[in-house]
Amino acid sequence: MTITQECQLIVLQPEGRLDLHGSKILEQQLTGLVPQRQALWVIDLVKVDFMDSSGLVALVTGLKAARKFDCRLVLCNLQAPVQLILELTRLDSVFEIFESYDALLSTVNAPVLAA
């Protein structure tokens, strides 16, 4: 028997810098979401080339909000400077991080097999 699980997929793609200004926009988008339970929130950082502590706060706030709604928040397409910040703060062990959006989708769309 093959069981597939449908889930609501929400993709946010900030651009430029996740500094004080950019992170406020991301936080507003995250807190404005009306998710279904067990939705997948994807923050695609392919267009983010800089992140400071404000950006980290926005990501952690988003993660807390996702968990509150029993949702999953993942990051993908991290640029080297953003990856470095997450590694230095050890938040790379807190967030689920995927190399690319396609890599993420391959895990989401994989059928679950049950005996």
C-alpha cells in the first residue's frame, strides 16, 4: 500500500539583505501566515547575500511560529555568507537546511510506504 501525504507548501523568498529592514519584512510575512496544521514553510534564501543578527531573529521567530502551528520550517539555497553566519551561531543544527529547492521537494514528494 502506498500512502501519500498532502501538505500545504508555503514558500517565502526574501531578496537582498536580511538586515534590520529586510528582516522586519520577513517577520511580517511569517507572522501574517494563516497555516494549516502540518504545513511546510520554506524560506528560500537564494537571493539573500547578507544576514546580520536581525535576520537570525527573524528566522528564529519564524521557526517558533511554525512550531506553534505544528508546522515545519526549512531553509534552502543558502549563499556562503548566510551559511557562515548560521554555522558560527550553531543555528545550522537547529534549522533543517537543504542545498536546493529541488532537493527539498524530492523529500516532500517521496511517497511513504506502509506495510
